[in-house]
Amino acid sequence: METMTQINQMTETKEVQNSQIRAGQAARMRDLTPAQRRAVMFAQQQVLRARAAKKAKDERQSALSRMWQEEDAEHTKPHATIRKHEETSQLKDVSLREAIGHVLRDLRTRDHKTLREVSEKAGVSLGYLSEVERGQKEASSELLSSIAASLGLSTAQMLRMVADYLDSVHA
């Protein structure tokens, strides 16, 4: 019961302090010229916008983190599920274009990079990179080299991974 009384007293004290602060701010605002008032209002709006942008960024980052955790959990499923997936993928004939796209997407998601990050670093449009990853577009050797470099690999390393993927699918 004593703690409730203390909490109520603290709340009342804070309310009184806040009202005094607001009264002081109003008195200070009266002393300003109209141009200064506009500048203060503009600065307050900028602060509110910055806080909203930070909150949105934090929410996006937490959503990405959740997505990565779910994806990592999916990669650690029991081997029986992985074997089933491999058996179904073996039935499908995979083209070189699709294999390259699969490997690029796998590399990008394992590094927790977004399409936008990789496309900007590689100097490729986001839509085109997406189509390459989905196996819908065939990329030139220069473009593949640029994408591999943006993922921190040499072209040879990336092509070896593609070859290994094709071997695993056709084995």
C-alpha cells in the first residue's frame, strides 16, 4: 500500500513538473519573433520526423532479424527433410541459368544481405538482379563477376559453387 502511495506521489510530482515546463516554454515562445517561432516549430517537426524514421528503421531491422532467424532455423532442420527436398529437386532438370541464380540467392541470403545492397554494390539494377536470381535472365560474364565481387567471392569460386550445385542435383 505504501508503494502505491509513493507511486501516486511521484506521478503527481511529475505532472506538476511537466506543467511548469510547458508554462515556461510558452513564456519563452512569447518572447520570440514570428520567424524564430517558425524555426522552432520546424525544428520540432524535424525531431518528430527523425524519431518516426528511427522507429521505422528499427522495426524493419527487427523484421529482417526475425526472417533471418527463421531462415537459419529452416537450414538446421533434420537431414530427413533435407533429403526429401534433394530427392524432389533431383527429379527436375536444372539449367545453368537457374543454377547460377540459385547459388547467387543462397550466397546473398546466407550473408544476410538484401537485393538492394548487392545490386547497389555490383552496379546492377535491383530488378535485373532479381531476375538473374530467379533464373529468368542470363547474366553476362562481366555482370556475374561484378555480382560475385559484391558478395565477397571471386568469379571462379562462384562458378565452382554452381558446378557443385549442378553435380548435387544431377547425382
